[in-house]
Amino acid sequence: MFECFCCPVCGQALIQEGQTLRCSAGHSFDIASGGYVNLWVTNRTHAGDSKGMVTARHRFLESGAYGFLLNRLCADAAAFLRERDVEKPLVVDAGCGEGYYTAGIAAHLHRKGIAAQVAGVDISKAAVRTGAKRGEDISFAVASLFRLPLFPASADIVLSVFAPVCGAECARVLKPGGLLCIVSPGPKHLFGLKEILYENPYENPPNTYYLPGFTQATQFSEKREILVRGSQMNDLFAMTPYYWKTPADASARLVHLPTLCTSLDFHVDVYQRLEDGERESTSCALSMYNP
């Protein structure tokens, strides 16, 4: 189940011995009773989503409000893997949170008869613990997205949904020709919520990424309008960055609302990892402008 992960200390293969993963250099990591492994090895304290944020996100996503985005990601992943025709492809959800997209893609690929291994990695132990309850056939690990516990050129797809993107790590773990799929908030994402919270709501600026070794394959948007009721409004609010940035008096406005209508606006960028020769050519070209 955890064979896709390598030792985060030395990069060697991890062998399972009972409830422990161990590499030949002697580094060992216990498999938690919840069915995930903690491969966090830095001295910094764990960060990421708190238990409260994870619970709110789990409840909201289970409502199916973001299901149209999941369906598009599932369909695109299945189409790509069928065309790629790899015996046992690896799909990695980097910044998987509580595993909504991880589990959804794993289930869809299984239904389509694609024997893929699916893994979820996140910095939040609370999120990974929740994600691991979604399915025994998914490999979940607590680890840094800037030091993924994955072998070089081992993944066919890396998915990043509203998560930090480390281009160098994604290039390292993706096979040549593999896809990096980045989902970010579009300009109008949750604009209806912002109109309630702020006097001068603003559109989200476009994200930019430093991705040497990649070429953009495509980009598209998925948009909907949704009506949110009751406690679901608080769950939506609690799973956003606005929850920590909004003054208490503004947050209180949500309490008195019976319903909230807001736009969902997801921007999706899909990049393809270049072949090794192409990466070298790109690096040479970049060095001409960065002496």
C-alpha cells in the first residue's frame, strides 16, 4: 500500500514490517492506526489546516457543491491515463487535504478499470487522518510538498487543488510526459461571500508559477452558482483563508443570513513535464537570461 513512498531522509525504498516502514539505512516510520504514515522529518512544528477547518471542509465537500469540479478532474485523469497506457500509473494529490479529490479520483479510475495507485500527501496531520478513512486502497502520508517522499520520475499525474506548488519537486517526481494539474481560485470565486464580508470585495488575481521543465498543455475554467443554507455557510467560510483574515463584526453578518448565493470559479492549469533532453534545452535557454 505504501510502496510509492520513499524514505524522506535518504530517498531509499521503504519496506513494510508489520506496522512499520523501514529503509535499508535504518530509518523507520510507524504506520498510524488510522491507516496513514507520518513522513514529516523537519524540526518545524506541523502546520496546515486545523482539525476544525478539516471538519468544516469535509462537511461542505460531502454536500457535493464542488462535485462538478471533481467530475472534470476525474474524466481528464482517466482519459490521459488510458492514452498513456501505463501498467500501474501513479496519481499523486499534493496538498490533498481531507482527501475529497484523492478518493474521488481513485474511485473513478477503479470504476473505469484503470489499475492506478493513488496517493495523497499533506502537511496537516488532521487532514490526512480524515482522508485515510476514505479508502484502504489509497496511500496517505503526512509530508512536506517541498520535499515529497516519492521516487524520481515515478508519478504520471500530480494534482494540486488550492495548495502550494513546488515546481522543482513536481518536475522531480513526474515521469517525462506526465501531467501537473493545478486548480486555483478564478477571479469571481466565492465573490458572493466576499460581498457579505467586505465593503469593497475584490476579484482574485491570477496565480503565476515558476515551472522550469514544464510546458503548458491547456487551461480552462469550471464555474457554477450555488445557494448555501444555514450551517453550510459557516462551513464554507471556515474552509477559506478569509476565516482568519476577516474581522469579527464582518463574520457576524453571516449568522443572520438564511441563504447565500455565490459564484464558484475554478481556474485549472495543466502542464506537461518535458522529456529530459527538452528540459536541458530549456535550462540552457533560461541560463542565457539569468547569468
